[in-house]
Amino acid sequence: MSEPVLEARDVAKHFPVGRRGVVRAVEDATLALLPGRIVALVGESGSGKTTLARVLARFYPPTSGEVLLHGRPAGRRGYHGDVQLIFQDPFGSLNPLHRVRYNLERALRLHHRTRDRAELERQVLELLERVSLSPAADFVDKFPHELSGGQRQRVVIARALAVRPKVLLGDEPISMLDVSIRLDMLNLLARLRDEDGLALLYITHDIASARYLCDDIVVMYAGRMIEGGPKEEVIARPRHPYTKLLIESSPDPGRGEDDRAVLFDGADELGEPPSLVSPPAGCRFHPRCPFAMPECEPSPPPRTDLGGGHWAHCWLHQKGRAGELESTTHAAALASRAAAAAEAAGAAGAGKEEGP
């Protein structure tokens, strides 16, 4: 296997809030991006995905841990020539006062010292053609407001490619685009991976698009990485209760009405993600987890390697209870836990009535 182009090792990022508070946005994050492979970073809003991407892009310095580029500690000089971040919002990513030509020429001049007018024109048109803005001459002199959202995002990708990076970090690059053009954008990213051997990080909350585009999936919850591995293995056999919840909650046209009712029964009882100012001790998912055990609260679960590159942080694997994840749905486990709690409460109440 190739050596990673970009790595995060035990990276944490904390933000001060108020006089003494700290937002623990990312903790103990370890990730490796390899040439020619796409890793999906999946999780709900507020899980730390964007913060980690910005640490990898050197927009934020890590609070602890280290970022390695080509196996060496990442410095400032020349870093952005190898690593480029594609933002979620194509409407805010381009200066509205400048034409498409300016945005691409500026990247070529800054990173490759291209000055010859004819050569600049050739490279600009070639970049637009590469991202399927064709014929390029029809787009090169337009302002951003004259382009659709999908066309703007293609220009943003072309600008990133002008730098000739080794790594692309895509922060939900299709989430603000029309559904009708999302597949085209995913195909474009896959083609760039194949043609240039780029290492890509694809951030999303959509399991379906991750499965379509990516080679590997890493799941984040409340600032921590909780599961990862080859996409088909993670999706077919989730080994963490939160991953199971994400997959069962994703849209599936094959589900009937009865299936949806069973899967989402008790969804109102799931609760909210924890505050990252005062996150729960131990596994951060345990207050919402129907499989939670006493061990889950005091300390974070260790990593369990499950073979084939699949791993998870969950006490179920340490206690021999991993089979429960496959034998039930998240909703059924939640209902069973609620019933057991109600029965225990009823028994306690009966005991009080029988007392002296």
C-alpha cells in the first residue's frame, strides 16, 4: 500500500469560550489519506468534521497532536501547494467582483509563477474543460453571479486544481447544490481521483453519497472518531451503535411504510447530541445508546481492530456483546431498553408500597 500523503495523528482542537469554557471540537483524531483513494468523513452536524478539515488545511493550528505531509510535520511554506480545501458554499467561495478568468489566473501566478499571457490563457481554458465547463470560452469571462451553483462549484474545483495539489479536502461540496446535479459532481471528483491520483477527503452527512464515491468511511460523533474501514464493510456490518443508527436513518426507497414505522418508532426518545463544552465522560454516545453498559460512562472505549482494516471504539466488543448489533435494529433496542427501565421502575414502586 502507498504511503499516506496527509496524516492526522491524535489531533485535538479546542476553542476557548467565555472566561473559562472550552469547546472540545475534535479529540484524538487519527486519519490517513492515500494517493488515489477517497475517504468519507461521516457524521451529523456538530460532530467535528469541518473543524478537522480546517486543521488538515492549516486554517486552524491543532491544540495537540500533529499533522504530517509526506511523512514530515506540516509547515507553512508550500503547504497549500499540496493541500487544497473545497468549501461547502459555492456562492461564498468566489469573489463576486472578479471574473472566472481572474480566479484561475491568480492561482496559476501565485503557485507556479506563470506570467506569459498566452500560456495563462491556455491553462485557464484547459482547467475549465477539465471540470466540464465546456466550451470554456463561454465561461471564462463570466462573473460568479452569472453562473449556477453547480457551475460555481466547478470553478472552485478548477481553482483548486490550478494549484496542482496532491490532496483535496471537500467540505460537503455537494450539499448546497440541486439534487439533479449532485451525481455529476460526485462523478467529477471520482474522475479527478482516477486521472491525477489525488488523495481526497469527502466530508458528508449522507451515507448514500459516501457509499457511491468513496473507498473508505470514517464515522465521527461529538468530536471523536468512533468507527472506520472499507465502505462496504462499514455499511453492511456497522460495529458501533451510532453508525448503525446513521445507516438505518438514511433514506431508502426500498423501504415500505411499515418498515419505516418500525425503524423510526421511538425516534423522539433519541435525545440530542451532547454539548462539547461539557461532553459526557467515557463514550460520548452512551447517554443516547440503547446498548450502553456501566463501562461506557467512566472511560472512552479502546480501539478494537475487526480485520480487513475495519475498526471501532465500542465497549460491546470488549465485553463479548458485539453480536447484539447484528441481531436487532437500533429502534428495537431502544424500545427494549425503555421497556426494561419501565419494568424496573414499576418493580421499585411496588416494593415501596409493600414496605413498612
